Amino acid sequence: MSRLSATFARTRAEGRAALVAFITGGDPTPADTAAMLDALVEGGADVIELGMPFTDPMADGPSIQRANLRALGAGTTTGDLLAIASAFRERHPEVPLVLMGYANPMVRRGADWFAAEAAKAGVDGVICVDIPPEQDSVLGPALRAAGLDLIRLATPTTDSARLPAVLNGASGFVYYVSVAGITGMQQAGQASIESAVERLRAATDLPIAVGFGVRGPEQAEAIGRVADGVVVGSVIVDLIGEHGAAAAPHVRDFTSTLSAAVRRAAKEKAA
């Protein structure tokens, strides 16, 4: 059983959603990222998404755009990200780590190279934002061959005709993008999230994690009542932008409020 499968099985047995936390690798510098990752684990994150900085992060809002620029300005490379992942795996052998980013850094040296190096570094899965499943003839097969989960994105505009293509070859979990927009800028209505999760559950046995626009504990708790995972990113990235290299305690403390929220949701469901 993969780390992702084991983690979602554990949180499901606990009657709660998994907390999936995102930060941008290399922000504010590659040397500072380890402390930020450790803070997420200490705060109770179940799964961590490590963003790969890129010059044109088209799906991301201002917070993560700025984080990408800070990381790139600090000289962060794909090699740095893989080294950060490898060191994380040594410190946290059981916590799933997912790389999230865009095609260019993943395929520029060849998809097979990227998949092999990511697997060697202890990465569990990859989210590639800008390769549609219909055009994924290279990266997806390379990741699967290396034993990595390919986590696909479904959105409010993913209709029933296209959903099978999105789910074909997907593993780990399905990331439901709850708004038709960029990260951190809008919040979806709870009713629309519940409807979307119900529709996705009818089409796949994979866990459903909901993200984009989750800004705090109250929304995390509400989503945790219906989804298998709650993804929080921009608001954590904002803390790093505000506090820089001193952000780790702030990241830990805020993550702990999110972790408590998804656990409250479990208690409410059990009541």
C-alpha cells in the first residue's frame, strides 16, 4: 500500500478528512523550506504538496505567484526541490509528499528522468496542472512506470462526458478544484462542493480532496464533513510571505487550527 493510500485509509478509519497542506518549494529560500515542511507536519498536516516554482503559474493567484517569484529569485532549481524532498523523506518516512506544478520543469529533461528522480527522492505523487489528460501521452506513463501516483484535477466545468478521461490513469486521490478560477481568490459555496463530491464519488473509488479558496478553519471544517481531504495553500503561503525565514512557528500554529477543524468535523459526523 502506498503512503497516500495508507494515509487516506487511516483518516477514513478515524472518520475524518485528511488535511492536505501546500507550500511553494524554495520560498523564501531552498534552505528555509525544510523548516516550513516540518512545521506543517508538526501542525498536523496529513499530506503535503510541495509546489515547484515556475515563471508562469497560470492556475495560481497572487499569493502563490509571489511565492514562485521569491523562490526563483532565491535561485531554486528542480534539483533543489528533489534534494528538499529527499531530505524530507529521511525526516518523515511515513508522511506523503506530492510535487505540484507545471509541465515545463517536469518534462524539460525528459519525463522518464523526472519520474525516476522523483521516485528516488521519496516523492509519492505528482500533480501537473497544465497537461490535459487527453494529451498526457508522456508524463503520466512515466510516473506510473516509476510507481508514482498521478493525481488529476477535476473542476466545476468537468462534465460527465469528460470526467472518464480525467479519471483514466489517475491514482492517489482526485483533487477537486472547487472554483472556476485561480488559487486563493474565491470561495465556493458549500452546496456546490457537496454536489460535486457526490458526483465524483459516483464515478471513482479514489479519495476526493477539495481545494482552491480554502482560507481558514471554518471552511476546512465544513468541507471536511463531506470530502475525503481538504487542501489549503494560499493562506499558508501568505504567512511565509509575511514572516519570511521566521515563518515556521506561524505555519505550525495555523496548520494546527486546520487540523483541529477537520477533527471537529469528524466528531460532528459521529454525533
